[in-house]
Amino acid sequence: SYAVHSVLGPDWKRWATLERLLPTLAEAAPDAFLARLRTSVENASGVVALLSQVTSWWNPCSGLLWALELTAWFPDYVDAAVDLLADLAARDTGKHNWVNRPIRSLQQLLFAWMPQSATSVADRVRMLGRLVERAPDVAWVVTSSHFDRFGMLTNTPRPKYRDFVEVQRLSAEQAAPQVDAARTHALALAGTRAERLNRLLDLSLGDAPLRNAVFAAIDAAKAEIDDPVTVWAAIRHQMHLMRLRQGDGADDTEDFGRLRRLYEALTPNDPIKRVAWLFTGFPDLPDDAGWDYAKKEAKVRELRAKEIAELHSRSDGWSLVAD
């Protein structure tokens, strides 16, 4: 413990130099490692600076992240590992393509069906609540990622010298309390933010309870949404996708009916905003399956001509277009 405490200083350069040894140091003396890391995170020239040193060919954060992932296999240290990863994720603004970054490690530690940590479902529900309080923007990413339909889970580093309990895959029923908690938090964190509501609307394709909750949230908040036009466009896209999957049968589904009602309620009063989408390269027609390209193009031309004629008939039509 004394050796680990001595070799790890507050400056980021020390951590970068010892990068490949950090998992071993963390396993040798978790208390000292986590204490020194906490001190360094709070230091102006500490490990947070590592996040800005990532390049296309070098990621000096890898060893640190592997060390924190490893400590999460010990029940006495998993809370500290989660808190530190959340603090690092909140400060990670780097623009690069590396998957190995704090938010990814945090997601894997708390993955509902096969968590890479020494945690129970109750533990992870509690940790999600802590994340919401400590780092709401990080919590948004973690909670919403519970509903991603695509992605890959990789095993995190395992301890080599200390005993630990290997993870067991959970059934959907076993993971349900955590997924329910994630759903509740994600909806609360989305609030009236259009970007987040659109994200949940897209994710809800694989989760019926989320879909129902998102419909209700949009309906309740439609007057306060910060950018209602983008939500309106997202709903139109969802209607278009349902048409592609189900054809005319989509009209008979409850989901399509709810989408249509939301679409009509959010339709902009501004005549330009109401029709601008029609003049994009590939408009999503909410009432056309789109499989027949020629038919779709003919429909688009018909709708465009109709809207242009309507604008032309208005006394203020040209001024609206100019603005």
C-alpha cells in the first residue's frame, strides 16, 4: 500500500508513464490506488488532463480505465470505481474514435444483463440513482443506453491475484427492476429537451413500456418542448418507418394512431416550417410506404406543387419564403 501510494503522484504525467502498470497497482493496493486517483482527479494538473492527450494512435487513458474496471470486481471498491468513472466521464470532451473511454467503462460496469462488476441488481439500481444526483448528463447516457438495440459488450479485466466472483448472465425477468429504473431516470432526464426525447423515441422501438412512456411524455410536455419542430420531424420519421415495416396495416395499430395524434398536435403554425421538410432530398412521407420509388416521387411532387400553390395564393407568400 505504501509503495503504491508513493509511486502514484497527482500529476498526469506520472499516471501516463505508469499506464500499463496501473491495473497491477490497483489490484495490489486498491485503497491506496483509489485514494491517490481521487486526489489526482481533483488536482488541476491531474489525470483529467490525460483525457485531452488522446490521439488517433495513442490512448493514455486505457491503463487507468482498465484499473478502475478491475477494482469494480471487489465489492468494497465498486462504488468508488463508479464514482471516479462518472467524474472522468463528465470531464471527457475529447473528439476521437476510441471506444475505450470513461463512459464506456461505466456502461459496462452497470450493464443490466451481464454487469462487469461485483454488483447485484439492487446495487446497480442504487448506483443509477447516485449517478442521476452526481452527474445527470453522464446518467442520461448510461440510463438511455440500457435500450440500445445494437452494440457490443466486452469482458473487462479480471483480477489475477485476488479472489472474485465471476458474473452470471441475467434473464430479462431478473434484470427488469434495473431496466425499469433506467427507463424512469431516462424519461426524467429527458424532460422537455427535444434531442433527448427524439433519442428515446428511436430507442423505444425495442421496448414497448418505453414507447408508451415516451408517447405520454411528449404529449404532456408538447407545449414546453425546447424544439418542437425536431420532435415533430422525429415522429414523422417513426410513422414512415412503421409504414415501411407494416404497409397499410400500420393504420390499424394503436402505436400509429398515437403517433398520428402527436404529429397533428405538434404541427407548426408557421407555414414555412410546416412544409420545409417536403423540399429536402429524401422526405419521409408519413402516409406512404415508400417501397415504390416512382410512386413516392410522384406523391412528393404532388405535395410540393400543392404547398407551392397555397403559398403563392397568400398575400404574404413571397415574404414568407424570403424570410
